[in-house]
Amino acid sequence: MAQRQDDARERLIEGTSQLLWERGYVGVSPAAILRRTGVGQGSMYHHFQGKADLVLAAERRSAALMQQELTAVLTAPGTALDRISAYLLRERDALRGCRVGRLVADPEVVVSDELREPVRETFALLHRLLVRVIEEGRAAGEFAPELDADETAATLAAVIQGGYALARAEQSVEPYERAVRGALALLRASAPEADRGAGRA
């Protein structure tokens, strides 16, 4: 019995996470969750107080997964540019957008401190990781000493999130890929002149 209850809870969280990514908070109804997961209404309300409680659990699950992925990519061995390139170029579904970031497109999420918190935590972690990598790159001479780590980290995160919006508007991945290529070109251009010359040789 306990195993079946755990399975039902997991199906509810995973199914809600997928629906949030596809439809956003407004488009996710209890009926849609039950259809997606095949879980009975009684089981849903046994595990969660209501839609907001279940959505919060699904958000936390998605945020935790994204945080693990970000940490793995941005703390991996390699140069600072290697790690930032891996972050910017890692495989994504640009037309679906960010499963965490797109949540703040929903007014109901934005006005709720509790529902917004997993998103805020995830982007705060991304910012800290990027700042650390950029600072390491400056110290190693990969980037110009005057490159502002805090501002550059914010710019890189905005490139990804803005790239998603551009891709969805055009229904094409090209605007997203163009934005990523441009960000990498700017980073390479920030390298000290001697390093840029060595890279061309």
C-alpha cells in the first residue's frame, strides 16, 4: 500500500511538472493533472492540499533537477570559457523554453512568494556559479581584467531566457542559436589581445 501511495505521489509531481512546462500554471487544472497521471482524485487530495500545493512540489522538483545540471556543467573541469560554452551550448528545447524560467510568465506565480521562490533560488544559483567562473577566467587571463563578473553573469542568463522568447516568437530555434553565438563571440572578444592573437594562430 505504501509503495502504491509513493508511486501515485511521484506520478502526480512528474505529471504536473510536465504540464507546467507545456501549459504554464494557468493551463494546469486538477482535471488535466488527473488525466495526465491516471491518479484518482482522492489520491491527489490525500497527498496534496490542492493545486497550489501540488504545483509547488512540481516546481521544487524541476528546480532541483535544473540546479543539479547547472552545478555539474559550471563546476566541471576545463577553462572558464569551456564551462561557459558548455552551459550556453548544452542541448535544450528552445521552442519549449525553460521549464523553470517560464513559470514567472504566469501572474499567479509572480504574485505568490512561495510559488516564485524555486525560480528565484534557481536563478540565484546560476548567477553565483557564473560569477565564480567568470572571476576564475579573469584570474587566469582568459578574460579582460575589467570584465564585470556580476554584470556579465546577468547578461549570460538573460541571453538564454531572452533567446527562448525570441525562438518561441519566431517558432524557430535560429534566433536562440544566434543569441548564444553572439554571447560567446563577445566573451572571446573580451580576452586580452595576446590571447586572441594566439587563438587565431
